[in-house]
Amino acid sequence: MGLSNDKKRYRKKLACAAAVAWLTPGACTLLLLFACSAPVVAETITQAYGKWQILPTPSAEGESLTLSLKAEKAVKGWMKTSVPILTIQCKKGSAAIYVETGMALEVTVVDQQIVHLQIDGNKPFTQRWREVTNATISARDATPLIKQLAQSQKLTFEFTPFSSSPIQTEFAVAGLSAYLPQLAKACW
């Protein structure tokens, strides 16, 4: 008796994720998000809290965890519109946060992307994030930010696309606290 198509697709994604596990966290996340993603997403979600999605990971021992969250609405930059994606990736005690903007970022000094964040109604703050690709940036110190987001409802994220004014996007981060036990095991 053969496997169902859904199980075959899930196994294919899992095999793809295992094949890229040796890459850096940033490259692994990007490959998981783009190269390994098939048109079917629903079967990859084992359990979702809020709007968060768990992406399949190659480790069955809980040593890694990847969560993904789409922005509430599309944003428009120079000649492009996209829906940014916030990704939290934990692997063997190392935490990372990425935002895939979906559009080229402003040209800056290497690893000097300036972003502005506001968590819930608190005072906005500025950080310098690393450029992973020309459309993806990552926080320099992810663990404190993950812990803040786990106690929050909304993240307002401002970045500057290439040849555009700064734009803001919002992520409904509610529900992240439900993943804290898994995050604690995989991240810190």
C-alpha cells in the first residue's frame, strides 16, 4: 500500500530540510522558506498558535525549531509589493530572527541595516541588523527580542527598501508564548 500524496510531499520537504541542515542558520532558513517549500503548506503545520506556523525541521530531538509569521498586509516599495515574513529559528542553542522583506533593501555599509521596532504600544527603538541577502535581514541579538515578542501582541517593523522611503509593516506576534517551552529547549 503506497503513501498518500500529502505524506509523500511532507517526507520530501523533510528530506530537503535535512539536506540543508549543514548550512548557516540564515542560509538554512532561506532555503527552507523558498527552495524546499512546495505549493502545499497546510500539512507542514503540526500545531499553530495565533498566526505562527511551525516549519518542519530535520531534528526530531527538539534541538531545532523554525517558526514563521506573515505580516498583516502587503507593503509597497520601489516597483514592488510584497508581504514580509518574520522567521524565528533556533538550532542547538543558537537563536536567530529574520525578516524577509520581499524587496531589495537600501544600499548601506555592510551589516548596517537600520530598522525601527515597536512592540505593542511601547516606545519605538532602533537597531542595526545584518543583511543576509539583499532582501533579508537578521537581528544581531535575537534571544532578548524573542523573549519580548513572546510577551507581546504586535510588532511594528520599519525598514527602508531600495530607492524608497522607510515603510512599516505589522506582525501579529500573539501566540508566540505557547512555543516558549520549545524555544527554551532549542534556543537557550
